[in-house]
Amino acid sequence: MSKRPTPKKRRAKSKGRDQFAAYVQKQIRRLNNRSKSPYALRAKPKNAADKALEGITRVKA
């Protein structure tokens, strides 16, 4: 008969939140650095009229 496995400690919820906060911080820093780069391109403005047309799936007669 084999031994029972040792019970594992539960991970605190705050640890997961801390990890996520660190991840978000890194992403914000990365995006800010990228936008401030001399090679960064300006984002093209999205044309709302074209997007509205794309959203239409059915034309009522």
C-alpha cells in the first residue's frame, strides 16, 4: 500500500492579484516605451462610418 501524498498549502488570493498587478505594470511600461520610441508609428484614426457599414448584416426593404 502506497503512502498518502502530503497535503499542499493553498495559495493566497493576494499572491495571484500581486502577480497580475506586476504583469499589468510591465505591459503599461512596455506600451509607454513603445509609443515614445522614435520608430513608433502614429495610430491611424478609425473611420466610424466604415465600421457602421460593416456592422450592417441585413438591409430592410
